[in-house]
Amino acid sequence: MSDPASALIDRCEAIVNDLDHTSVADWKRQSDGTERKAVGFLPVYVPREVIHAAGFLPVGVVGGGDALEIIRGDAYFQSYICHLPRSIIEMGLGGKLDALDGMIFPSTCDVIRNLSGMWQLLFPDKWAWYLDVPQNLSPRLGGRFYAHDLQLMAKELEGLGGLEVTPERLRGSIEVYDVHRGITEDVFALRREAPEKVPTWELYMLIRAGLILPVEDHSELMVEYLESASKRTAKRRDNPRVIVAGAFCEQPPMGLIRTLERAGCYIVEDDFSLGQRWLREPLRITDEDEPFGALAKAFLEHSAQGATRFHPDGEPKGEELVRQVRECEAEGVILASPSFCDPSLLDRPMITAALDREGIPWTGFKYAENTGQFQGIREQAGTFSDSIRLWSEAS
Amino acid sequence: MKDRSMELQKELISGHYDRLSRANDEGKPVVYTFVPGNLTELMLSFDALPVLPEINALQSGMRKKSGGFITAAEKAGHSEDVCSYVKCDLGMMEQGNIGPTGKALPKPDLLLLSYTGCFTFMKWFELLREKYDCPVAMLHVPYQSRGEITDDMREYVVKQLREEVIPKLEQVSGKKYDEDRLKELLGRSAQAEDDLVWVLESAKHKPSPIDGYFGGVYYIGPLFTAFRGTPEAVEYYRTLRSEVEQRIADGLGPITPEGELKDERYRIVVEGTPNWTHFREFWKMFADERAVAVASTYTKVGGLYDTGFRHDPTRPLESLAEYCLGCYTNLSLPARISLIEKYVNEYEAGGFLINSVKSCNSFSAGQLLILREIEKRTGVPGAFIESDLVDPRYFSPANIKNRLESYFQMIEQRRSGRPKSIANAGLEASP
Ligand code: SF4
Ligand code: SF4
């Protein structure tokens, strides 16, 4: 019997693997001959609501993965810089991002920060914007600054030919994304409850397609997937439940995700798509709310605890992950970091300390988006999953 | 051979470490903070003593201790891939936090986190906070991505100073914010800044009386960070300036570890951080070729004064904000390139060298494009070498020496009008 969920994932895979972004170019072309615009954004987090409200298509750009041969990109980056920026430059110089009318570089790390300036020099005719998300998390300080920064960005988008981002329009876009946030969490909840029905490589493809598709279409797609995947009758295996953390920016190759699953792990939570799940609560905006302020408030109060955001005084770092482990009934954590990624790698000792305090098993490795050999990782993950199994049998 | 200024700065620095070793007994608040965007005058106005972990790390590098510290941090779970300053500092802490003078450094009462120009600073203090269990004051300094400091950016930083940084300094020091005291300190900073800029710009003379990179980081610049605003800093820079004036009058070149550099042959602009584990050896490679670094960007990390900025006692917090926003590490890549281009032209440099360090994404990401652009815009040949700040495993003396020798030969060939065999050498020879 054919599985409609698998067919949906095939569609997603085709969209994600199309590095030329033809679906974006198609979206831009209107039947009356006019063109709409699309704006790219880099990991980790950009409020897509603002781009949507300007009438543009927000397109997440995370690199070309292992499908892209790097020819020019390496001439711009030393060997000790992560793989993501060279892949982005390669795509840019190779015309694969031509469908994008501009690019937003959020303040994620020094690499993306500097890449924003490189972009200005390499593509002087394209609009480029650096979005300084606040690290001071006080509403009066960072909150106000950020709301203002978003307003500036909205004005820029207008200048680029976008619609005026009025409070009404932005509120409307926030509502659209609230719906999307809700469905996204439903899909993740289904995986948590029944990982045998939602393999992570499928979920990953589904979410990655959401970086490219219009949000409304993606919400529909997820609803369809949810309906069909929840009807699956796959048998649950005796696999340990694990969380994958640290892979929030440069993405691991698909083969790596499949390898972890094949090594006998049920991934029940991950941060591969952290940017799309950055705001952990729906905004539930009302007509009285000033929408830029609401986006800023949500950022300050309900952000995911990513490595790229300052961890304020209070509970030690890693406690949120410990909570997640409890909530997901996970039995272990796999820490996966891109090579040379300071944010992810410098977080690791703090996170492992928190896991150790709670006696939560963990293992860790590094990867690059074009890692081609998974044998070592397969063995490591296999040993890890065996040890969790033995440990739980023994206890 | 040492000038009076060099002795003076040694005395001041060792005095500072002595004060630090007594800080706990004397009840002086200790504030850890970073070099770029440092709020020295503000801290001093509360009688707080600054500790700069980067300076400790570089001192450990120079004293050949960093390798051991880094290994200790890696054993404790830190990755090979990350910034070695952080690992050096954490390793030092694990082993008793013994400072450069052999005495233990006091624990921080406050971690003042201005992460101007580097996100890794944020991680660094998150890590330190776990060990010291003390508060962090976060000062978010917006990035000059559009090549300018806007009113909003300035206001945001001023507000954070007022509402976040000052209250925390009041809390740890038990003192009220005293704006008059701050103004006094800022006035003295501006005086010293005038002399500092004069000294740095003296390298426009031929021969240059100073080395604007090695000398710049060794004895011209360092004092600025912990001492800006003090009468001692004013005195130090005045002394230094008069010595340099004398050197110009005598037609002398810079002092190097090998003595005075005679017959300046190459004038080079350097971008990037130095290597500290082989600092002397690296400098000697230049001195042996009679190459002088006439200007550098690293000396502008702690403040960019030669484009006109001065701390201003009439606008105390605003000018502190502008200082933070204006540090070299907070400039966009296009602005960095324009500054380097200006240095190459104004200092009449015949070459441009990048020392790219593995540790530092803030500096290194984009440097190959900088190299390309500078060559294109100025026509001077560029070179690209790689090392690290304090991780001795990444300094390969033979390779670097070879690279430098062939680079200087190439400049020579160009000068004599012979065919350029390795045009664009830097980029082609880079990894
Ligand atoms: S992978 Fe890490 S270092 Fe690289 S761009 Fe992303 S956050 Fe920055
Ligand atoms: S990354 Fe660079 S600027 Fe940041 S702490 Fe390390 S050496 Fe300093």
C-alpha cells in the first residue's frame, strides 16, 4: 500500500535538493507577468514574519550540503573556518542564489557577521542586511533596540519594492506564523510520542522544505504529513530515545542523520531546525499589540536556548537540555557540532557538565556539511545506543 | 637596549599585578573584562581593578606556558578547534590562576562582558561564570555593519551603561557613580590618546622610528587598556613621544629585540593578530630582512584613535559608547578594507601582510577577500601566513620564514622592475 507521507517527503526532498532554487523563481513569477521578490536569510534565527508582511518570500539558506562541490568557496576561507560560509559563497558565485533579491545575515557568530561584509563586496547589486539580534535581554534595553532594528529592516524591505509593513499586515503575518509554529510543534510531538512513525530523516526533510516553501503551503503540507504519518502502523523497536543537540547552524549531511537512526537510535528531539522553532510560544497577538514590540518581547522571553544567544545569569547552562531530556523521556544525548564552530563547541563542556550532574549519558562528535564517511560515527552511535540499552536493562 | 618608556611600562604593569594580588585583602573590587570596548575609565572611577583575560593569555604565550594550559583545557573537554585564548585562560585557571608575576590572580567580583567585535567573548564569560559563580554585566555593542555609528546605536549603549553596567559596578564596589571623577579620567585619556596617535603616526617618517606592529603591541599599545585615564598613562605616552621625537631627529629606525633596525628596506602594513608563543622569533624574521611594520590593525583593537576619535569628558557616557562602537573589531569588512587601504597609501607601504590565526574567527573569516581587495586597490603585493595566537602547535618557524623570505624577494623584484613571477602570491600560496 502506498504511503502518502512518504510521497510528501519525496516532494520535500526534491525542493530541498534543488540548490538552484527553481521553486523560488517559480513563486516569484506572477501570471500577469510581474514579479514578486524573495529574500534569503542565514541561520540561526530571523523573524520571517517581517519579510512575509512585506509581501516577500523568506528563504532560509543553510548551505549546499554534500551535494555541492566547492570550487570557488575554498579560496575565500581558511581551512580552520567552518564549512557553511564557503558553501554559501559557492552558491552565490555559482548563480544558485540568483532567485534571491537580497540576503539577511543575523548576528549569529563572527563568521556570519563577517560574511555579511563579504557579501556586500562580492554582490554589490544585491541588498544585504545585518540583523543585530539583542544579547542584552532586558525589555527596556535589548527589547527596544531590537524592535527598532526590525522597523529599520521593514523600511529597507519597503525600499526594495516591498509592501509597507503596517501594524495590521505584520499582525496578520504573525498569526500566519503562529499557525505554522503550532503545526510544527504537533509534528515534533508526534515524533516524540511515536518515533517509529516519524523517522527523523523524514521530519528533517519536511522542516527543511519549510525554509523554502511559502509558509501557508508548508503549514498545509505539515498537516497532511501529520494526518498520514499518524496512521502508520510501524512497530516500535527497542531503540533508545536520544536527543541530538549542537547542530543548529551548519547542517549535517542527510546521510549522517540516517546513520544515527540506522545505528539504532530513536531521535526524539533535535536542534537541526532551531531557527524555525526559535520562538517557543505562539505570540497570540491582539489588535492592541504593537507587532514589532511583540516580536521583540517574544525573542526576549520565549527564545530557544541556543548557543548563539547569551545565557543570562540564573540557572546553569544545559539545564534546559536536561529538562528536555526529562520531557521527551530521552535516555541519552548526542552532541553533534560542526567542526570549527566556536558557539557549538564552546557550549559543549557546560552542557556535558549539566548532563553529568544528572547522570544522563551522552556522546559527541564533529561533522561538516559535506562529511562523506559515516563509519566512525555509526560505530560510535551504535556503541552509545548499546550502552544505553544495557544500562537500562541493568537498572 | 631599552628606552626609558619600555622600563616605565614594565614597572607600571608589574605594579598593576601587585595591586591585583592584594586586591582581596584590601577589599578592592576586581572586574574581569575584555580589551575591545573596555570601559577602563568607568571601572577606575569605581576604584575597581581590571583583569583582562586576553592579556593573561598572551602573557602565558610569551612565557611559553600556554601550550600546557591549552592541553589542560582540552583534557577537560574543550575542542581543538576553538579559540586558544579561551582555552589558555581556562587552563591557567585550573592550575591555580597564577598570573605573569608568579602570584595568583584574584577572583572576579564581576564579569563585565562587552563582546565588542567577537561572539566568543560571550562564551568565554559564560564558561568563567560557571567556575566563579559571580554576576555578568552584559553590554551589547551593536555591530557597525553599515559602516557608521547611528544615534540609535549610541543611545542603546549609553542606556546599557546607565541601567546595566553602572548599577552593577555600584553594587560590587559599594560606591556611587561619580561622573566628575569619570570626566577627570576621560580628560586624561584624551591627552594620552593624542600622544599615542602621534607615536603611531610617526611611522609615516622615513625611516620609521617605530615598528607599528611588533613594537606597537609590545610596548606602545598595551598600557592603554588597564591604565587609560591615569596620570601614569599620560606620563608614559609623553615620555614615549619625546623619545620618538628624538629618534626622528637622529634619523634612527625602530628598536627591535636584535637592537636598532638600520637601513629600513621594506615598509609593510600588517593585518591580524600576532603570534605570542614565538613573538621574538617572528619579529626577528622581519628585522633580519630590515622590514618594518609601519602600521597595523591589531593595534586598533583596543580603540581606533587615528581616525579622530577621542574620549570626551564633556560627553562621558556618549563618548564611552562611541569608543566601544568604534574599535577595529567592530568595523564591517568593507570598513576594515578601507582602513587598511588608507594605511598602505598614507604610510607609503610597499607590502601588505596578513597573519591569519586559527583561533580567531572574528579576525580571520574574510581575510582572504581582504587580501585580494587590498592588492586590487593599492597595487602593492600581499602575503598571507598562518599561525595562532597562543597555541604553539600552529607556529611553524621554517615555513613562515620561507614564506616571508620569498615574499620580500618578490617585493624586491617588483621594485627593480623585473617580471613578476608570483603576482598575487599571497592568495595563490594560501591554503
Ligand atoms: S557553523 Fe558555527 S561558526 Fe559556522 S557559521 Fe554557523 S554558528 Fe558560525
Ligand atoms: S575569537 Fe579572536 S577576538 Fe575572540 S576571544 Fe578569541 S582571539 Fe579574541
